[in-house]
Amino acid sequence: MWSGCPVRYAAGVFGDKWCFVLLRDVLLHGKRYYGDFAASEEGISTNILADRLSRLEEEAMLTRHVDPNKRSKVFYLPTGKARALLPALLGMMVWATEYDENTAAPASFAKAFREDPKAAIAWYEAEIDRVNAALDLSLC
């Protein structure tokens, strides 16, 4: 029985590599639309993309909204539950700067995060809010 294990719970919610990449994209890269996710360099197939977006929605990590300007399009917003992952996600990026010789994360990011993790997290939170504000959510 894995009941009560926090690692099992976390792995069940976002442990799948595609769920994790989608959370990275929505939290760190400002992606909101299906086409944005599909265009990621990892090359996720459309059936897996649709499945993982649905899974993240079911897990209350993303909310799905119809675009008020083009009703045939939908966009996804990160929930508070997803945003709560920022410290862990950023910490993993710092870890990658130390152990992945091919990481795209700049050393300056790791240095800044180590010196003031709260400021780094606050910067990403502000970016999420900025991207969300650019969508006309008042019409949803």
C-alpha cells in the first residue's frame, strides 16, 4: 500500500514526463493555448497532449476556458495548486544547473535563486499574473 505517501501522490499527479513538461510550459514559459503546447520542442503527439491536459484539469492543476475572442479556441490557466509547485520546479532547475552539463538554465538563474529564492519565486508569480492578465478573462 502506498496510501499516505507524499512522493506517490506527487508522482501520480505530475510524475508523468508530459504532465511535468506541460506544467513547466504553463508556469515558466507562459503557454496557455493548445497550439502553444503542441509547438514545444519536445514534440508531444496530439493525442497525448489532449490526454495530459485533461488529466491536469481533472487533478485541478489547470482550468480550461473558451477564448472569448475566438470561441473555437480554448486556453488553460494554472490553478493555485499548480502555482504551489513553483518552488520545487525552480529548485529542480537549480539542481539541473549543477548536474546536467547540457542544461539550458543559465548559471545566473541558479545564482539568483540561491541568493534570494523568495524573489525568484515572486518574479515567476508576477509573470504568471502578467500572462493571465493579457488574456481578456473578464469575458469568460
